[in-house]
Amino acid sequence: MAMIKLVPLPCSCPTYLYIGYRILPSTIRNQASTSTQKSRRLISLSLSALVFSTSNSWANPQVPKFLELPNSGGVKALDLRIGDGVTPLDGDVVAIHYYGRLAAKQGWRFDSTYDHKDETGEPIPFSFVLGSGKVISGIETAVRSMKVGGLRRVIIPPSQGYQNTSQEPLPPNYFDRQRLFTTIFNPTRLANGEGSTLGTVIFDIELVSLRHL
């Protein structure tokens, strides 16, 4: 069963984010670990909480509020779950799960670590050294104020998003990478002043673990 919802983005870009989620058959769901199932269910439920319609009968005045993170360059965050672990420091190796979506192209999901599986079928987290500059600034900013076990949705403006085609996280699929970067760095549309729409990305980030070096 699939559902498509319309969500207003709390940013300057003149677009809406169409988010769909699918309820998988139990035989597929049972392949995931309990913690992964809980995280994915929470993301799906949070999407429902953000849903609204332009018709009065569907309007929802209780839309959760995104808050701008201090000294973030405009990154807005909504905590879907507060973690009970420790907060990482620069130099720590952090492991995260994420859903990455574009504000453009109707909220196209360009990557998800939950789709990156090991030989047992378990999703593989994405790991990086916090503060290394390996990943886009908006993700580092978001992770710095999270606790292990937390789940946070962030809206990342172009200035804190992808600045070039080597910054991570990168979709493993070549065609997804091409679609992502030809959208963000489209020279014609950038020249027309559409940069704030093209380069805005939305990530749901789960801080899985950290390790001090």
C-alpha cells in the first residue's frame, strides 16, 4: 500500500515536497533488525504528521516547527527522536543512517543507507570523521548537536549542501549521482536565479554510533 502526501517546506524555495512511503509485505519487513524497523516506522509516522492539504477540510494547524540550528548557515532541524547516548565531538568517527531527498523534483529521494545492505541483508550505516570536511557541511552541523540514538530531519540550504561532485554522501548508483548533480548544478537554471530551489536538500539522519579516535 502506498501513500503520497504534500508537505510544505519551511524554506524560501517555491516548492512542495511530495513524500511517499510504502508499507512492505511482512516477509520483507522481517528481514530488518528491530531497531531499523523502529527507525523507519518513526520516519514514516513523522511524514504523516507533517502532511497537510490546501483544502480547509484537510488543513492541519499543528504542523511541527523546524528550528534553525545556531551558527549553522541556515540549516533547519526537526527532532523526530531524542537520543539517550553521548554527543559526538570533532575527530570522532560517527555512523549514521539517512534518507536524502531533493527539494526540487517533487522531493525525489536520491539515496538511503537503509537500501545499502550487507551479506546478511542488514542496512550498512555511513561512517565519517566528524569535522573532516568529507561530507556536506549541513550534515556535520546537524550531527554535532545530536545524541546517539537520535533521529533528526534537516533542511539544508545550498550554501551548506553540495558544493562539488566529490562531497559525500554520494548515491552509489551512477545514474542517481548524475541526476542529483545535473539538477543542483544546472547552469541554465542557476543563471536564472533558481539556485535556492535546486540546491536545497532534506536529510533524515539517525545517529547510530560513534567512536573516539
